[in-house]
Amino acid sequence: MATSLKTPIIPASALLQSKQTTTLKEELTMKYYSDDLVTGYIYAKHRDDDSTRIDLPRYISVIENILTLSDRITDAVLRGTDGRLVYSDESQASNVVIEPPVCTLHHILSELSCKATGIERAHEVTLKIFEILTNYPWEAKAALTLIAFATDYGDLWHLYQYSQTDPLAKSLAIIKRVATLKKHLDSLRYRQVIVSPNSLINSCLQAIKYMNQIREFSKYDVKELPELPSALRQIPLITYWVIHTIVASGIELSTYLSETENQPQKYLNELSEKIAIVLAVLEKHLDAIREQYEEVDLYRWLVDHIEHYHTDITLVIPKLLTGKIEAKPLIDGSTLREVSIQESLSGKNVILVISELSISEEDIKAIHQVYNELKRDDKYEIVWIPIIPERYLEEDRRRYEYLRSTMKWYSMQFTTRIAGMRYIEEKWQFREDPLVVVLNSQSKVEFTNAIHLIRVWGTEAIPFTHNRTDYLLRKHWPESTLVKFTHQPRLLSWFNQERSILFYGGKDPKWIQQFEERADILKSDPLIIEGRSFEIVRIGKNARGEEDPALMARFWTTQWGYFIIKSQLKGSSASETTEDILRLISYENENGWAVLTVGPAPLLVGRGFLILRLLEDFPKWKQTLRLKGFPDAFKEYFNELATKNHQCDRVILPGFSGWIPMIVNCPECPRFMETGISFKCCHGGPLI
């Protein structure tokens, strides 16, 4: 179905704009080189009408055949053999059949010859041909114009070839004055217009081929080929210049036959320049479209061979990295030698570490521990795939070399292009955080992002399967996410004794001090001393007892990792565990917070001001200790305070790679948390 095209707004400095001239006479004629004006003429009366279609590839084949055979005759003439040549089997084997609109071609042909020279007349004829071909698609207009020219041109040399032996051909050749054409074969003008590989006519044929290739891509979704709409928008204007060039060439050819004034040389030179720019524009679009198509084709291949038809890992990894079966060797971090993918990964389970150059030393250290553990069993290999900026700096190369030097496992060589990046981003959801994908030897994904497993459980998570993760999730979450950030040597003993423990931390030293002072007051109370005591354990200090911001950053990353794993494997609906973890995460920027456990089992997670208020109000609830144990009394009064104090909870999800929950239950009430979108730009500088 034909679609009407609106007149596009094309700037005067458009890509196809010819250079301006200086003299008044030239300005009067060169005005038709304005793309704005030409586009206005085209869209005033014409649209992309496909009600009359042609088999464009067949027409291109016929045109190419005519021009090629005509060139062979002219070559023979130049060699002094009077145009006589023996056809090869190949040239005689052409069996392409078309059904051309004969009357239409005659009409076009009448417009191509015996017209006044110059750009203004060529422009008028071009618009006339647009009228003749109004019901044809843009590129078909150009092809029909060229086949009309080729028919006349081929007929001339065909008559010349047989005029020596065929009386009819001789008479027709005389009428058409073919002999006069022979005198121009050696001229630069003739070669510029028709004969040379870069001639105006050959360039027009090439432009039609390019337009046809672009049109063939239009059957694909423009979302997958974003360059395609831009290329298609150029076709009407390019069609004009192709037809205009054919018209000018046809008029030039008729001047040879009639021995009248030729086209101005400056005009021919400008047309050569114009058509060269046209080809450059088309080539640029095609290169981009082909690259995008290759990306789409590779994406589909990866979907098939990773998700459906599991394929040997040594075939999938090269395709993922380079888009080809062959890829550059990997670098073995333990020996620093290059090793082929076939040699290094054949028969192995492969752990892909995909990261930007900002990967933290803590993550590398954790992966090292995993690597050392895996080396005890020769079934796994780790491969680092660095994501390097396309416009990288020398600093980026140095950073790559440094990171690679710290890794004992395999690394991909320095490159700014990962062929399967779309698959990595869309299917594995790589963002700015490292992504760790576990594949078996047949490229089946065992775990989509094991970085969270490594951060939470380290080597305990090996072999990074869902069964292993299910087992680890059966533990109480404080065992997995709190213990490693403390330096209390008696903690495991307290767990075994099922002691009440208050883990605490926060950003405000004053809150920390107040909490510790009030906790000490409670612990000295006789009711607490009588077998109802509790312990406090600080989160946030290193082994030397110093505040450690880096430790706290890892602490919050671990809480997020646990929450994401739990939500992914067990579903994003609310559960006691995910509520507790999410509640704790929402307190990341609070002055203080506390987690009460009985042994390793969590009992409550509280916001800082409520915890302090609870400790201050100890005289109000301490008598309940005669009836209940410390943890139950503590929780009961905490819940009473919480119902009286409303405060919104906010959670900002970091840019983790892999699956993240899109729906999150509020940790304080049964509602879903509102979802928002935030945008951030650091103008090319570091994240702050």
C-alpha cells in the first residue's frame, strides 16, 4: 500500500549540497543544486507510490548486462578490431527475463535525447520523467530511466558491431549516425560520462544497486535497524540526482551523434562530484545497516544456541566475543601466554566475568578466592570480558593492563567491541555493575548472575547452581549477611547459645554513642542481669576497631545481593526474610539502625530513632520481662512504637547487572512500593 510522504525539512548544508559558485551566471544555473529546492519540487507532486512495481534485481541485472557488453564492443573498437568480438559462454548464458513497460520506456527515451544542454533543461526533463513514472517506487523510477538509456546506448553499439556484415544493421547505423560516436571513444568526456568504472552512468547503476539493498532491509523491524529510516528518507532526493545525472548523460550522448554543442565541462564535473557524494551517503547508510543487521543476526544465533539448542562452549564464546567462529586467543593470567579458546575451554564449565574497567578490587579478590577453590577440580575456567569505552583513553589501556595483571584466569584481549553486546545487555541485563554468568560445557546458563552469590557467600556458593543457592537460602539471613562484617570472636558461640543479639550501625557517630550508652544502662538493670541479658555487636568497624567506609559499602552491597537472589529464586512477593532485608536496606542513609536476633534467627529490624526511643522508654516496658523473655518484650514494645510513628520508606536500587525486581512490597506495610524513574548524567566525568 502506498504511503504519502510529508515534505522533510532538509538544511541548506545537507550532505548532498553542492558547493556555491561566484559568478552571476553560475548562480542562476546552480540554484537547482539546492537540496531544499529540489526536495520541494519532488514532494510537491510526488509520493512513494508502489502501485506499479517491478522486479528491481532483474532490471539491474539486464542493465548491467547491456552496459558490460557495450563496453566490450567499445574496447574492441579501441583495439582496432572494429567492434567484432567473440562472446563467452558466460555472456551468452544470461537468461534473466523482464516484462518492461515498453511505451513508458519509449516515452522516457524521447526525453533523454535531442534536448538543450545545461542544468536547467536537465532539471526540467528530470521532473518530466518523475511525472511519467509517478506510480512507481522511487528506486524503480531510477532503474526505468537507466534501462531506457541503456537500451538506446546498447542498440547503438549493437548496430555498429553488425554493420560490417549485416546490410540492415548498416542502414540503421547510418540513420542513427553511429559512426560519429566512434570518434568520441578516446575523449575524456566520453569516459567521464559512460565508459570508465567511475563514470556517471556506472555510478548511477551503483546507486540504484545501493538503493535496492537498502529497500530490501525495509522488511525488518526499524527498532532492530535504527539506521534504516534515515536511509529511506534519503532515497527520494537521491533518486532525483540519479535520474538528473542519467538525463544529463543522455543529452551528452545525443550531442555526440548530432555533433552539436556538448554539456558544459564544469556541469559534468559537478555531476561527477554530486554522484560521488550520493554514493558515499548510500555506502555510509548501508555500512551502518549491515552492521546493525549482523548484530541482529548474531543476537538471534546466540538466543538459539544458548537458550534453545545448547552448543559446544568453544563455538558460543567466539561468536559472543567476535561474531565469528574464530576469535583471537585468550590470555592465560597464570602463564601470560596466548591460548586458543578451543584449547582453553573445551569440555569446561565457563564462568564469564563481564565488567567495566571500574570493577572493584574487592570483587577481584573474591573472584580470586573462587578461582583458587575451582582449581582443585579441573572442571571450571573463568574468563574476564572487559567492557572498554569505544573512545578509550590511554589511561583505559593502562587500567586494563593493570587489572589483567591481577587476574590468574583467562582474559579477553584489549578491544572496544564485543560483538554480542546486545545479547549481554538485553538477555543477561548487563549494566554498570559486574556480571558473572555461569555456563556449562554446552553453553547452558546455570546461573545468570553469580556476582551476588560470590559477594554474599564467596566460595560456599560453588558450583553456582540453583540447588546450591536454595540450600544457602535456608540459613537465617544474618548468618550470611551480617556475621562477616563483625569482629566479635564470641559471636558463633552466642549463636549456638541462642543469645539475644543486637547488631547495630549507622552514619551518625552521635547516634552510635547514644545507642551504646543506653544499651549499657539496660544491661546493668537487675531484670536484665537475671538471665535476660543481651549482647550488642557493632557493624562498620575493621579489625583495628576503626570506622571503615569501604567495609560498609560492601555490607550494603551484600544486603542487596541477598535480597535480589532471594527475590529472584523465591519470587518477588513479600516474605519475612525479604521484608527484613529490604527494611534494613531502606535504612542505609539513616543515622542508625539495629537488627535483633535470637541466635542467628532474625526477630526485628528497626530504624534508629525508634530503637533509641525504645531504649529510653525501658522503664515503661521492663516489667514485661517478668512475664516474657527479653526478645519478645523488646519486639512487643517496638511494634507499639512503630504503629504510632509514620515515615515513608525509600529504596534506591543500584545499577546492578542481571535480574532485578520490578515490583517490591513495602517492608513496613502490605502495599507495593511506588516505582519511579531517575536519570543521572556526570557529563563524561567520574560518578559522584
